[in-house]
Amino acid sequence: MWFSTGEYYLFCKGADSSIFPRVISGKVEQVKARVEHNAVEGLRTLCVAYRKLSVAQYEETCHLLNSAKLALQDRDRKLAEAYDLIEKDFILLGATAVEDRLQDKAADTIESLQKAGMKVWVLTGDKMETAAATCYASKLFRRSTQILELTTKRTEEQSLHDVLFDLSKTVLRQHGSMTRDTFSGLSADCVDFGLIIDGATLSAVLKPSQEDSSQGNYKDIFLEICRNCSAVLCCRMAPLQKAQIVKLIKSSPEHPITLAIGDGANDVSMILEAHVGIGIMGKEGRQAARNCDYAIPKFKHLKKMLLVHGHYYYIRISELVQYFFYKNVAFIFPQFLYQFFCGFSQQPLYDTAYLTLYNISFTSLPILLFSLIEQHINMDILKKDPSLYRDIAKNSLLRWPIFIYWTFLGVFDAVIFFFGAYFLFNNSTFTSNGQLMTTNTQMMFGNWTFGTLVFTVLVFTVTLKLALDTHYWTWINHFVIWGSLLFFVIFSLLWGGIIWPFLNYQRMYYVFIQMLSSGPAWLSIILLIVTSLLPDVVKKVVCRALWPTTTERIQNADKLYNGQLSEFTPLASLHAPTRRRADHQNPIPRRTNWCCLCAYLLSRNTP
């Protein structure tokens, strides 16, 4: 800044840890004490200093900076050296303190995430005292939390090696050996430790001294300590250090899924490094929102995003993947079995139209709708009870035992379809025109009748299997599920009931109608469908009765409550106001204020 006196002034603001080492005069001790006091109160502090430059010094400074900016090699290093030469010999002016209020429901959101079994780390550039006060206000740290400090102040008194091993002994003495779940927060017996580390110490941890090889790997010791802490606070962090922390957690032996959320340009590197990056559209600009996977308006929306929508979509996607394997195994395995009975002649069991439309039209829409709107438990319950998230944590629904069960179910159903239809037509005789007639059903049939019977049972079974897994029924579900079955029946009737002129040979003519004209065929279809679905139904009933998960208990309680409510409680009594005697203070209104009522209902249903 140039003044009319012809002198130049260089003003600098920044954190106290950056300004105080560059100051040569001023009320340093008084300002330092005041900064410490404001930081403990939870205020965000900055220090301000200045330096007077002569014209010659100003010109020399400009030349030095321009030379560094125009350098073709090592530009960043030369700029850093130029700034170090310029930013020195400051005179301290004072300090500022600004109250940075927590966002609405930030403490409730963090508490819910911890109850859901997630480890919450705070990475900030604020002073340690300010960041610690914020963590207490947001319920990340509690009064019962035992704080472990890994800061520059402590490493000045002891070596980093000794401090790390002291902290490691402390947490291991209380917690014992670590388990796989301690990093993700799923261990309920974890002692309530909280770790505080600053940027300078983190740099030493990530880049240990190579002079003494006996010091070992500091990263492993640091991760051991973090595994046993319920929360970690990293203060005085540079943007690059935030990304390094996320990368360190990602590369740990447990390989946890990481999520980074921020609202400023300093958080962009961290958001890009994490598995899932979330940007908050706030006062800090939109850099974070533009570089993230998901953008939300407020921090409080993270609770609904993870605990409700994250829960729903994991259930939907896991069912979608497993159901596709199940229905295609049940579709293909009868064709495999059929080759043993046709001399491996490559004769298809199903008609070409059925082969083409099975995954396109007959069975695609129900699972598509399921993966979009299924809600296995009420949304309000997921919000109120974050611990339900633990039932789906650690990828519990996409593990090998679950996949093997679905595959076995597909093979079992395919065997029921094929051999059930096979033994139904086992007793057969040849007629004069070369066709087969069963002695027990008196029905004319051939290869295509057998394949059509198997395919009919297949389509109905896999569709009804999805209907049994559906908890959230709407008119759309009914329309799609029963409409898909109706479409199959209508298509089969039209495909085999009309002579199509564009087909040279119509092998399915009258096959479906002839099959449905037999009463035993109807009974066989129903019997095979029930037999195929029965083991899965029995398994679910037994598991819910003997080994129910928390989600299944709440599902049963919710259904019981809704059943009792609909059976014993009149609908009008749920919304009717309680009658009271009129008095001068509270007279009975003569008419309802519908505007207020509608606003009240909207406020209840708004997320």
C-alpha cells in the first residue's frame, strides 16, 4: 500500500502460528494471551502485522517476485523463497476474533453419524483451542472423552517417537487388541478417546526422520492410535494435508470407505481424494460444490442423505444385483438340464420370442421399480434411530454367503420347474399323428408345450419372489407387478393364437391355449410355484423368529402398531381436536382455519 508520504506499507494477516515468528516488535505477549483466550472461547482468530518499505526495497521486492513468477523451473520453490525474504521483520498490529456459529442441527447430525457406526474426523485450518471448542459444541467430543494430544507443544518436550509410543500404550491398555470394526466405529466396546493433532506434527508423522532406523514406521503407530479413538481432530491443516489424511485412511489395512465434506476451496483436494466427496453450497463459494460427487445446501442434510437415502439405495441396489443373478440362473439352468434329455442336440427349451423378451419385458419392470421406490422401513424411523445403519454396514448384503444363497435359490427353483414338469408328463403314449398324450392328464403335448409350461412357472415364480420381498406397496407396484404377469399371458395368447403372416414356420401356434385347456396343467403350475417359493418363505420366517436383526424387529413392531391402529382407532380421531369447555380465554372456534391446517400438514411432511 502506497501512502502520500512516498512510503510503502506491507500488511499481512494470518494465523498466530504464522505471524508471531515473523514479528520483531509490538505487544506480542498481550496479543498472544488475548488470542489464546479468544480461541478457548471458540472464536476464530487472525493476527495482523505490517512492515514499512522504502522505495528501493519496494522495487527490489517487485523484481524478486517477478523473477520468481517468470521462472521456468522450480517456480513454486522460488516463489516460496521470495515470500520468505519479503514476509519478515513485521510489527504486530493486533488480532481479530470472529464468532463462527455452528450450522443448524450440526451437533445432532454428527451425533447421529456416530450412532450409525461412522468415525467422524474434523480437518480444519483453525487454531487448536478454537477447533477443540467447536468439537465440544458439536458433540464430537464429550465431557467424558479422554483427550490425547499429538501437537507441536508436546513434541517439543518429548521426541515424536516417545510421544507416539506413550499414546499407543495408553489406548492399548484401555482397549486391548484391535478388531476390524474399530476403524469404522462399529465396535461398541471402544473406549471414548479423542485425538488432537496439528499440521506440523502430522508432517513429521508422514515424513519421519530417516536418521534413526529404530524409530520404525510412524504411520502405522498413528493409525493404531486413531483406530481406538472415537473422534479425531486435525487442526492447523493445509489443504494438501487434508488430502494426505484421507489418502492415509484409504490405504490402511482395513480399507474403509471414506467420505469428505467441505464448503470451501481449501476442501477441494480432500473432496477429490475421498471415495465420496460432498460439497456444501454456502458462503465460502461454490468451489467445493463444483468438484464433488454430491452437493447439498446445508450440513444437516447429510443425515438424511446417508441414513435414509443411503440406507434405501444400498438395500435397493443389493436386491437388484442379487435378483438379476437369481432370475437368470433360474432361467438358464432348465435349458442346461434339458440337454441331457435331448441328446445334446442344442434343441432350445424355450421359444425364440420367450428367450428375447424374458429380460426385456416379462421380468424387467418390477425389479426396476423396486430399485427406485422400495422402502423396507419408514423414513421417520431411519431418522430417529441411526443405529439401524449398522445392519447394512461393512457391505453386509453383498457378501459371498448372500450371493451363494441367491444362486442356490435360482438352481433350486430351476430344478423344481424342470423336473416338476418332467414327472408331470412322465406317463405318456404316442398317438396316430406322432404326438404324445399323457395318460394322467389326457393332454396332447410336445417339446414346445413342455418348454412353455416350464417358462410359465418361471415367470410367475420370479415375479412373485420379488413381490414377497417388497415392503412398500403403492398402486404403481401393483400395476407393474400384476401388469407384467398379465402382459405375459396376453402375449402368449396372441403369439400362439394367431397365424402371423411374416413367420415361415409358426411352431408355437395353439401351444399356450392347449396347455391352459388342461385342468391338471393349471394345478401343476400352481403347485410348482408354491413349491419353489416355500423354502425361501420358511427361511425368512425362521430367521425373523430366531435371529432377527434390529431392522426386522422394528419392521415387525411397525406392522403390529399400524395393524392395531387401523383396527381399533377411528381415522377421524387421529386428526380431530380434543373437545374442551369454552371459556373467555380459550373460546371454541366456530370454523377451522384451513390455511393454518394445510400449512401444519405441509410442515409435518416436509423433510
